Amino acid sequence: MDNDHSICQRLAMMLDEDPSCTILIIGRYMPPVRAEYNKVRHLTRKAKLRPTLAKAGHLRSVTAQQGRLEAFAPIGLARGRRARAVLHVGERDDHIEMVLDAFRASGAIVYTSLGV
């Protein structure tokens, strides 16, 4: 299992290599999700992310090529979204597994972090 920093580096590298892709960070509670979102945002070099939305359960930054880095808590808000990669922060249960399986079925790469 990779550590949190290497996962965040990998997600930032995906945005740098393809600035038009979408990356989702999801979890049950917003504080650990926000922390991972900020790590990825600060590790991104070439993609030039600019924040466009900050609500209680949703954060979004957009690149010039319309790529997105989005964070959702609770995870129900992320349903129906298409993404190249998904990072789940926190513990898993049956409901979360079902949502992550749906992302895997749509072709997304799914990573997991405990967020501690």
C-alpha cells in the first residue's frame, strides 16, 4: 500500500500530464478530504489550478484546459461523476465499496487513504 504523499504526488502528476482530466477526492467527512485536496493542489506544477468553488461539502479547482480537481464529503454528492482517478479518504463500508466499484467500472483508477 502506498503512503498518502505518494498517492497525492501520483494524482498531481496525472493532472500535470493531462490537464483536461478530472480527479475526485471523496470521503465521509470534509476535514481529511480537504487536507488531501490541498496536498494534491499544492503538488500540481504545470496544470495551474485555480479555485472556483468552495462549499460545505464540495471543493473544486479548474485548469485552463477545463480539467478538474474536486472534493466531496459525503460521498453521495460524487455519484454520477466521471473521473480518471478517485481518492477515497477514510474507512470503508459496504456503501462506500459500492460507490468505488461504480467508479472502477467506469474506468477510473481508485486509491484509498486513511487520512490520518
